[in-house]
Amino acid sequence: MSTSTDPIEDMIIATSDWRGKTLASLRKVIHNADPEITEEVKWRRPSNPMGVPVWEHNGIVCVGNILKESVRLTFFSGIKLSDPKHIFNSRLDSKSVRAIDFYENERINETALKALIRSGVQYNQEKAKPVKSRSRKILNK
């Protein structure tokens, strides 16, 4: 039993192969891309008792999943994000979500991933801006 108060670190430790190390590397890149991003574990259930790491800034930017053959970062608003380096390689048929699957011995393109994280944060910030009401000027006659 872990005594850590960091459930994502617990997940990394519990996955002692390359996938845990990859999740740790991705986590570091995410925080380097946006030092104000917050993280927590959500969606714990019997089939996944450790839950899912979620990174947020004015809304969810991305979530991480440790899969059998890969580590996946999923961007719920991925279709709306700029991906000039074409690092999205999964969930490409979705109408909104895009993901990146990272495989064993694969190098993480940190520059492109940081740009994608920042794009997700920017998208959330723009979405969160209050809409200015359009008021009509009343002319005095």
C-alpha cells in the first residue's frame, strides 16, 4: 500500500514498466507547457480503481490513460486544436476528441506536445470568456 498523497504518482509507481515512465514524462511536459495547469484523478470505478489523470486549466485540457500497448493522452476538444506537427494519431474519426498514443521506445516530441497543451489551454480560456451583450444605443430625440 502506498503512503503517497499523490494519486498520479501512485499510478506511475504501480505501472513499473515503460508505460509508468512514459506517463511521468508526459506529466512533466504538461506542467512545463503550462505551470498553472492543475491535475487530479477522476472517474474511479471498479474496472479502473486508480482512476484517470486529468489536467485542467479553465476546463479539461487532456486526460491520460495507461493502456496495454500504449499510454494515451486524450484531448476532449482536440478537433478544435491546432496540430501543425500532426502528432494526433488516435481517435481521428471522432467528431470532437483527438488523442495521441505513445508506444514503447518512442520519443516524445516535447515541442509539439507543449504547443498542443498550450493550444488546449488557450481554447479553454477563449471558451470561458464572458460574452459581451450587444446593447443598442438609445438615441435621445
